[in-house]
Amino acid sequence: MYSYKSAIAGAVAAALAAACATTSEETRTPITGPALGRAATAQEIAAWDISIPPSGAGLPAGSGTPTQGEAVYVAQCQACHGEKAAGKPADALVGGIGSLGTAAQIMTVGSFWPYATTLFDYTRRAMPTTKPQSLTNDQVYAVTAYILFLNGIIPENAEMNAQTLPQVRMPNRDGFIDRSGVPR
């Protein structure tokens, strides 16, 4: 049944098709007016280029222990991730180690994530969700150490820093396979 809405939708589709029709570069009207934006400076790029790969390249100075991390966790993380990182209202961060090959798999930092550096990277850039990038490097190392300790991956007296964090062997380290079929 043809309706007024169908007619409008058809007209809009025709207009979009006409607007998207390919034309040669010579027939396009150049955009004029004030320049939009500017090239970012090297300093601005460096401030946002904070990704940490599995190797740990680029990890900042600083350190933290599970004991120090517990205080940071309680103040900054517990409201979302629950007591001892058990979850609620946000995801649990602990538990599930060894469950991935079962019907009752539990995907947490400890059971699923392949690299400890990913925990540092994600925490530093995105947590807490109400104030991303507000934690100091020492606080991020400490809360990372606390989560790793709660998962039984590192001992309570371990210190995480740029040298020790990349050496942490996560339980699911070999659980990811790249496109060539080789475990990463």
C-alpha cells in the first residue's frame, strides 16, 4: 500500500542518491572559508598516544603493590566493580580462571585477558568511568597489582612497574590465536 510516508521516504532516497552520485574532482565545488582546525603538535600527539602494547613499551615511571592498590580500588573502583572486584553493578574483575573451556565460562581480567599490560593500559585511559585518566601512574600500577593479586596471578608482596608488569604471565596468554593460526 502506497502512503504519504512511502512518498516521503522515496523522495528522501532519491535526493540522497543524487547527492551521492559520483562526480569528477574537477566538477566538485571546493570548500571555502576559514580553515578548520590545525595540525597537532608533537607534544599534543604524545599526550594522547598512551597505548601500551603487550611488550610494555611506553610504560611510564611509577610503581605499586597490591596493598597500595587495595586503597585505590576501594576509593576509585569498588562502587562499580564491587567488594574485592567481585562485580555489580559493573563486571567482575576476578574469578573464572580455568573456566573458558567449559560450558560455564566466566570472562574476567584474570580468566580472559592475555596480557597484564592491557589491564594497565585500559585502567589508565578509561577508569574510573566518571574521571578517566585521573589516576596517577603509581595509582594505576597499584590497582593493577591489586587486581592481579586478587586473581592469584601475583603474590601480595609483588611490585608492579615498567619492568615487572610485562613479565606477568596471564592464565589465558596462549588462548588467543592470530590470523595465521598461531597462538599469540
